[in-house]
Amino acid sequence: MPGLAANDNSPPAAAPPPRRLSSPLPRRAPPSPSPSTSSRAKPRKPASAAAPPPEADESLDNPDLGPFLLKQARDAMVSGEGGGAARALEFAERAARALERRGEGAELELAMSLHVAAAIHCGLGRHADAIPVLERAVAVVTPPAPEPPAEGEAADDQQEQQPEADPRGEEWSLAAFSGWMQLGDTHAMLGRMDESIACYGKGLEIQMAALGERDPRVAETCRYLAEAHVQTLQFDEAEKLCRKALEIHREHSAPASLEEASDRRLMALILDAKGDYDGALEHLVLASMTMVANGRDIEVATIDVAIGNTYLALARFDEAVFSYQKALTVLKSARGDDHPTVASVYVRLADLYHRTGRLRESKSYCENALRVYAKPAPGAAPDEIAGGLMEIAAIYEALGDLDEALKLLQRALKLLEDSPGQWSTVAGIEAQMGVLYYMIGRYADSRNSFESAVAKLRASGERKSAFFGVLLNQMGLACVQLFKIDEAAQLFEEARAVLEQECGASHPDTLGVYSNLAAIYDAMGRVEDAIEILEHVLKVREEKLGTANPDVEDEKKRLAELLKEAGRSRNRKQKSLENLFGTNAARAKKEGGRRWSNFGFRS
């Protein structure tokens, strides 16, 4: 977590862009401010029956008790003796009660005791218990929002009013900033990224008011918040924040500083995800030059992998191979042959050779990576291994080995299913498994996998993303195969609403859902609704693709049949679902090697 009074010069975590993964960006578990005492939640000990309730504990009236208990809590956290975290939590909670009794003048110490208690909850894996504690902490020290101007009073300038610094001093701003950032981290660990980003934004606002908008510490928070936006695929917001961080660091840091290099790596990731590969390449090259000048060989190798990815996106295959091989040599020498970063380069080479039709080399590199993932070096991160397994599964899927792809995804799921903050990645794995089940005809398993993924995304607040809309459409197709018509219609309707909002009514993904919705309405006897949708789809496709396109011809035939049958009244011949969705099913088989986010769509 970036600090109000200290810089963090470490480079940002470089998550692979979504075009190379069949799931959303992997969740980066934000650094928890809590001590890592245990990864598994422990039951809390019941309060002793002999202990008096807080209201009756007269010892809490001692003005020196709160600070003393807070010190005891910190010492217990550090030493780990005498009950460890449980004893530290008891001290922190009792300190908070004592300081709360003191009232005015003890707010900062009260907030600190609440921060400590929340950190202990997080260390015990009880992140949900930490949320109300942190909300109470920020309420204690955050100044109230200014009242809006009275009706009829207009501000002299129409520009947005800048936040004002806390008149009580920088120490209060530090406490509020730390609380909001810690609360954001805790929400992120629970997969609640919308709430997390809102908390980070509040922390950034408080920090800018206290330090000014051009302070280097503000740049660190901007980059931190930009990374959170990247995780939720909000690349426009991420780009604005990253540019601000880059401008501040160029203003205050020495030329070609490590801070600037970190900003450029993140900016390259954002531009790559937005399809601006030339812009991404420029930032990566500049970041690489900085790392070379500072003797950071491993960072240079990591950037070389990103440069290879960008060359691959630009179809500059020879240059991509050179960058990958250069990175592979350095990483093998520095980290050993069994390190996951070495395996990740094998995966990139496997993807490249698959794209260029050299399937034997592609499969060989997949096998090399799998050998590393089977026995990784000690300390390897589970999410890094799971991400590699997902990418290899996508390659095997493209090669037609669906059973092996499913096995790899099941391994990846097992690695992450109990990890906090990884719900979105787990949802991506389940969605990819749902597609594979669909392709091999296991429709019930397909629907169940999609349902689990949808539930996780709803719980984590990602129900408004394009990814979520695509997933709803896939689940609807599985329901069609199971003849769950009403459920399929509800899913297609929700997918349409999401994709219209996120992508627009003319986007190919949205048109694909329209086409599926028209088919389901026809099957339900809602012919007029189906005709209205198909007329819109046909109009858009003719404008974008021309009248001679095969997809346009398909829509014309479907619309002509519906118009003809609409005049038959009760004698209308019922169509089977198999015929109604025949075009989608045929195209799905042809596109078995494509990523799941496009599977089953009419394009």
C-alpha cells in the first residue's frame, strides 16, 4: 500500500493482458498491512464469564490505559508469544474501548488501535471481520464533507472544487489516508473490487489535499490505483492515473529513474490491453534502457518477455522469438531451470509457434513448461502457476486435445479455489471449463461451471463488465442444450443489457446475443419480438459487413422464414431448438480453437 509519507520504488506487478488469457486479468492480491501470522482462520476464544462487560469495566476510565494496551498489542504481534495474534487482538480491542471512553482528544490513538485490530483479523484470514473495524476507524478521523452551497448561491468559478486539507494537521490526514487504503486492500482480498477502488480513490483525494497534487507520494498512490483499475479492465481510468504518475515522477525524479521505469511498464501493459501495441513497445523499450543502466538484469529479462508479447501481437515473429530467447537465457542463469518465470517464457514460445503453425515445437515447449509446473521451485506463487496452466490449456484446446485442457484447468482451479482475492481468476477458469464441457457435449457440467463463475462475479461486483455479459450468453447457450428455455431467455436478456451498456448496440458480441435472443423468442412463440430483433441485427450487419457477407445471408434467411411464418396464425409450424440454434452450433465447432470469450457468438 502506498504511504502518505514514504515512497515505494518497487516495480508494479505485471499481469498479462487479457488478449493472452481466456479470463480476466488475474487478481493481484494487494499487500495486506496485517502480519502474516496464519493463513487459516482460527476460532475466537469466548470471553471469560468472569470478565465484566465494557460498560462496567471501571479500569477503562484510566486515561493511560488505552496507549498502554495499544503498545501491548503491538508487542504481542511482534513477539508472537503468549497467545500471539489472539492475545494481540484482545489488547487492541480493549485499547479501543478505553480510548473511546476518553472521547475528544483520543481520536488518533483510537484509529490506530482499530487499524491494529483490523490487521490482526486479516492476518487470521478473517477479512470480513476487519471491514467494520476499518469503517469505524476511517469514520473517526475523516473530516466531514463540506456542505453544498445554498440554493441560489453560485460559485465564482465553475471548475470542480478542489479538496481541502484537514485543518487539524497532516497527522490526521495520514491516519485517514492509511485507513482508507487499508480498507481498500481488505475489500480487494474479498474480491470486492468496486468497493476497493472507491476506497483507494478516497485515500488519494485525502492525500492530494494534504500534500498537493504534484507530490511524488501522490504519484505512488496514482500508480497503485491504476493497477486496481487494470485488474477490473477499466483501462481508460488506469491510463489517466498512470500518465499522472509518470508526469509527477519525471518532474521530481532524476532522468531515467526506476520510478519512471515502473510507470512505463504499467503504461505499456495498459496500452497493450487497449490494442495500442506501438505505444506499448515504445514505453517498454524506454523502461528496458533504464533497467539496463541500473544493472537490473532480471527486470530487463521480464521486460524482454513483454516486448516479445508486443512483437507477437504485431506479427513480428522473428523479433518476438529473439526477445523470448534472450529473456530465457537470463532467467535460467539467474533463477534456475525450474523457476515459474522460466516456464512462463516456455508458454510464450509455445503460443508463438502455435500461431505460426509449428505445432511440434509448440507442444514441446508446453511439455517443458508443464515439467516445471509439476515440481516448481520453493516459494512459487500459486497464482503464477495457475495462470501458466490456463494458457497451456488454451493451447491444447486449440490443438483439439480437450481432455488434456480440462485436466490442466482442474489443476489450476485446485491451486486457487481457496485463495482470498482470486475469485475473478477462479471464475475465469470455471468459465473456460464450461466452454470445454460444452464442446464435448457435457451440457449439464457446462451449465454448472458457468453458474459458479457467474455467482462469483456477481459477489465480487463485476456484474457490469463485458466479460460478465459474455459469460451470461455462454451459460444461456448451455441452458438451450438442456431445454431450459425460460432460464436461457433470462440469461440472454441480462447479457443483452450488460453488453449494450458496456460495448454498444452495434458491437459484434452484442449482435451475437441479439441473434441468440431472437432464436429463443421464436422458440417461445414470441415471433414479433424475434422479428424486431433480427431486423435490427440485419440492418447493422449490412452496414458493417455488406450484403454479400455469409452472416448477412444467414440473417436474411432466418428473417424471411419468420416473416413467412408470422402470417400462419395458429397453423405456424414449430421449430426445434436444434434447428433454431444450428448456425451457432456449427460455427462453434469450427471455432473450437478460439478463446472462450468468443465461443458460440455470431460474428
